[in-house]
Amino acid sequence: MSGHYPVVGAWMIGDEAAGLSIREDHQLITRNSSQFVPHRID
């Protein structure tokens, strides 16, 4: 199989969104060396 497998994560503080992350890899299971892009929500 080829392509990227993304995993989207959300950070919450109480009941409000605080951040979002996207981690992706060529393998189905992401690893420490997977690409990681955090996004801060103001």
C-alpha cells in the first residue's frame, strides 16, 4: 500500500478547544519519527 495515513488529535482545556494536531506516516501506525504539525487555537 502507498500513501499517507493521517491521525488527527484535539487538545481540550475544560470544555474548550485549545489545539489540534495532525500526525501522518507512510505506515498505518504512526511513530515518533512521523510528521507532526501542531495548531494552536486562540
